[in-house]
Amino acid sequence: MDYQKLIVEALKDQKEIFGDDLLEVFNLSVPTENNSTNENIIMNLSKPELEINPPNLFEDDFQKSKSLEELFNIIHTCKKCSLGETRTKFVFGTGNPNADIMLVGEAPGAEEDKQGEPFVGRAGKLLTDILKAIDLSRDEVYIANILKCRPPNNRDPLPSEVEKCRPHLMKQIELIKPKMILCLGRIAAIELLGKKLTLTKLREEVYELNGVKVMATYHPAALLRNPGLKRGCWEDVKKFRKLYDELTGKK
Ligand code: SF4
């Protein structure tokens, strides 16, 4: 059995739910294959390397966009951070440009990077099923990520990358004008809302961002790793749907 892989996956789940704070109190010392300890794994998961990039003098050009198409044309060649050099495809977002509902994830993964679309592959299929369960289709909503390019090895986004890319998402939100946003995973929620809380806490509240209601639930990839979280996700999306129906007077 690959204990190292199991430990890393379990820690990823803990990090998804509780963030860095919980990981920092662990001090396990089970030796791994290469004779390092889990402490090293925790350090790697919690503290991505710092990255310093010069500011882009033309970064505000995209703010003048009047449509998603115009925005895409301006930013799809973006190299404001180093992920622009390592990406295979830029992952802008997909769905209804006039959607009432937006789903926001953290960053493209390997499959998204290959296909140039957010939430494809197994996690994407599960997301489609979750939407179906609350009577929504992918074509009705708009799906995007905080980062438009894949961080290598699916590491967490660096603060400098979020700082440079988040305005792209904020412009998408401004153009789409959704009534509600569902954040998929803790990182998407804390980076969108600017609140460093656990996912457990984030899931309890309905937040407001520029007049848009924002809620959070688990990332579908976390549900695939840990099916025990599905019940909580189901409760979250039912609550999300109920609030949406109340807001739009559908029920
Ligand atoms: S992640 Fe965002 S800021 Fe970085 S290169 Fe890609 S689009 Fe630009």
C-alpha cells in the first residue's frame, strides 16, 4: 500500500476543510519512502514558494471590456504571472453569459489545462450531477476559476498569482451580473471573499460581494477523494437553491 500517497490525500482533504491552521498544529513523524517525514509534506502543502513578479503596466486594459468576448480577447494571452509561461491552455470560463448563478473554483487542474475548460474530467462530471440534483444545467450557469492558468502539480495558488488574476474574475462577475455565486472549495471562497476562515465556517453563512449573494461548499475533487463529504454538499446546494428561488420569486 502506498502510505505516502494516502497520507498526502488525507492531508489535502484536511487542508480543503480546515485550511493551513489545522495543518500547522500537526507534527506527525511517520517516515516516508524518501526518508523525509510528514512534517515535510505538511510544510510543502502549507507554504508554497514565494514569487516576485514586476507589475504589468497594461494590466488595466481589460477593465474597459464591455463583453465577455472582449474580455477574453484582451486577457487570453496574459502573462502577468509565471503561470502564463507554464500553462497549456488559458481557462477563461464557460456557460451562460447572462447567468443568474456563477460557480467559482480555485484554478484549472490537469484536464482543464489540456482542454481549456473549467471543471471537466471526473470532478466536472460530478459537478454536472450536483447541478442536475438541484434542477440546473451547466448551460444555465457560468463556471469560472479564481486563476485562469494551472499552477504546476495542482499546488495552491500563490498570493501574488491571486492578486494578479482575481481582477479578471471580478470583471467577469461585473459583466455577467449573477444574483448568486457558489464557491467550490475553501480556497475559492477565501480568495473571492477575502475571509480566511475554515470551510466549515464559510459553509454556515451567506455572504454578500458587491450586492451578489455568495455561499460555499466542497470542491467536487474533495468529494471524489472523500465521499463522506457528499451529504454536507447536498445540504449546501439545497440551501443555495432555496435562496435562489426566494431571490428570484420562483417559489
Ligand atoms: S494565472 Fe491569471 S494572472 Fe497569471 S498568467 Fe494566467 S491569466 Fe495571467
